[in-house]
Amino acid sequence: MYKAFLIKYAEIGIKGKNRFLFEDALVRQIRYALRNVEGTFDVHKQQGRVFVETQGDYDYEETVEALRHVFGITGICPAVMVEDEGFDRLAEQVVAYMDRIYPDKNLSFKVKARRARKNYPMDSMELNAALGEKILDAFPQMHVDVHDPEVMLYVEIREQISFYSEEIPGPGGMPVGTNGRAMLLLSGGIDSPVAGYMISKRGVAIDATYFHAPPYTSERAKQKVIDLAREISVYTGPIHLHIVNFTDIQLAIYEKCPHEELTIIMRRYMMKIAEHFAVEDDCLGLITGESIGQVASQTMHSLAATNEVCTLPVYRPLIGFDKQEIVEVSERIGTYETSILPFEDCCTIFVAKHPVTKPSIKVIKKSEEKLAPVIDDLMRQAIDSVETVYVEA
């Protein structure tokens, strides 16, 4: 019976004169999310609301699932849309709706009307009382509870009239693309996909860079990262995934630098390469999945050492999370099961037995001087041989 969905948003509503830009972005994202869903949809704005109206048959469950992945949406309300044919006709339709949706009539309810079209002959309070009376006449076993009703029936009087009583939670946040683009350093672990998801939730479109180390890492490890990119692209939209062959750089660091500094130095070169692609892709920053103190390379000293090579800002949305909190988000967004597949990425191959936890940037730079004869060529080769995969859900 639902031929429309009323889409609710939160932060967009306080954007002042720029509000229409965010609403337009939300409409675009909804249209994109519904592109492969069975059915035909008309997505449009109307007096401070966004509506998805269906045309003909459509897949209800698939439609709701697609909308639940659109950042900017806080609520998805399956609604009945009707023409204004007078109050008596509206009351008939509301009573029929309550009868169909709530077969058990032993419940409390409240009507909350909103008259956005001021030429309607009844105001909101009069509509509340009159529709409530019609429902009670039709179903005497129901009763009104204005403080804590089991059913809240919303009625909105606009160009058309809509009513609904269910609100399915959306992911919240801001529409993707309203806050620029950033480059995610994506690995096969649990953290970085969650970091990409969380930054994207704030309206940032993302691309990604993955560091592959054949033959030490397998094609399965590479496919795992592509799969993770595809899983988060359900929320973030399409991702350009840059797959960098990092083996020769890793081997050079392993051969020429102190082993306790391996992770930090490798991380610094990863950041440099990721920043190269970020600049090419017009990104405004880098994103990592680091959390303070989680491992040796994520102490405050280590993060300062990796930051030092970057000119773009580095965003770390998980910086204050503990591991269980990150796992819970990964389970909720559907990346956890892929992240725990037993295929190693290049970060876990050359692991120092006793990694430095308080690296000195001065000492690290001194160690990197040993790479001077080869590192520029190796960096150029890694950048020139990159494989870029377009990933889309």
C-alpha cells in the first residue's frame, strides 16, 4: 500500500541559506542508491521535505535497504500519499490505513498533524482532534494517549497529503560529496574500512590506496581489499582504488634500515605515495584507521613521525576508539567478516620483534638516508606501475 517514502534529515535542516545545496545532494545520492532497485522512483523536494514516490510495482524491502545506506537520511517513513478530496475522504483513508496496518486494535495512539499548506480549512489542532475522533469511532477498543502512545500517526498537509506511523532509522550524517574528497589508506584489516565509512558519513567522498606486496601477499589478499572497498562503497559511492606494488620498497627498507624502525619507515613511504595519488585525485586529505596506542606504530610519537612526511592533513576518525568499538561498527556496516579472512596484507609481513614505540623523527630521517641511492627510483616505479580499480557496489 505504500507508494511513497518521506525522507527525514537532521543536520541539513540547520544549514541556512545553503540548505538547498545539501538537499539537492541528498536527492542525488538517493537517486544513485536506487539506480539498481526494482521499480521506478521519483525523488524530489517539497516544502522542506524529500519524498521518494514509486511508480508502479517495486521491491519494498530492497528499496528500504538501499535508503538505509544513504548518508544524510535519519528516518525513512513509508507513507500513504493522497490527493486533497476533503476532510471526510481523508478520514476514510486514515481509518482504512489504521485498520490494515494494526490488526490488533487494542492499542493507544496519538495523531500529530502538520499543516504546511495554510489554506487548508482546519488547523493542526483541529485535525488532531477530528481524525482522532474518527479513529475512535471506527475502533472503540483503541484509546488516545498523548504522552506515551504505542502508535504515533503523523499527517502532513502539503500540495498532497501524506500520513505515516512508522519511521525506519537511517544512517544519519551528511550527503556524500558535500565536504570534498579524501584518500583512504585501505588495508585488509578491520580498522581502515571503518575509518573510510566514518569520514564518508560526514559528507566526504573517498578514494583509496592499497599497498600490495607480491609474492609475500597473495592475489586473495588483494581481492579481499577490493571486496572491502566494494562493501563500504554501498555507503560511500564509487571508489577509485589504487593498488600499489610495494614489495621492492619494503625489501629495501628491510635490508638497509634498523629492524625496530621498519614499521615506521614503511608507514612514512606509504603516506608519501598515498599523498601523491590524493593530489592527483583532488583530495583534500588522507584518512587512516589508526587509534592511539593500539599498536607500536600508533603511539603519539609514531603518529607524529608518520605525519611529518605529509603536506595534506591526515584524518583519523578512530583515534579515540578502542578495538571493541571498532569491531562493533565493522559488524554493523558489514565489513567484519571480510576483514577477518586469513589473507595477510603487506603491513604484517615484515614485522619487527621489538618495534620502536617512541621514534625520534631525527633518528628516523638519519636511517632513511641509507635508502637514498635507490628510493627515488623505487618510488617512481611503484607509482608508475599502479593498478587502479573502479569499485562500485
